Amino acid sequence: MRVKVIGKTRRTGVSKRTGQNYDFVEIHYVAPARGVIGEAALTTTIDPGLFPFDNLAPGIYNFEFDNRGSLVALAPIQQTAGK
């Protein structure tokens, strides 16, 4: 699915409830959504090993989701002049 990434954040720490470490990347993007006329502002989380955080910049990406709706692959889409 073609989406527009508009922001990112990396969250790391220790859970107050469980005491377990956590580390994930939250991606903010704009894409079509069921029941929305136009596009919706959405978020998803990924494991930091899926895509280098420093290389994740605002732009157009191809997102691939599994059958449960989890993001399993993403790749930037090269923009041509005039688009």
C-alpha cells in the first residue's frame, strides 16, 4: 500500500507494570482508511530492526502488512520530477 509518512518516534525504556524493557518505532502516516472520505492520519509500530530509524524520513513509502494488519515491510518510493 502506498502511504505518505509524516513523522516518527522511537520509544525505549522499562515498563513500570512488568519491569520488561521495550524498544519500538512508531510511524505516523497518511493513507486511505475504511469509512474515510479522502485519507486518514494513522499510526503503526514496528520493531527497530525492520527499517533503520535514521533513514526513515518523511515521504512516500510502500507499506506491506500481514494478515493481522502488522507492518512487515516498508520501502521508500522514488519520486520522479513533477509528481
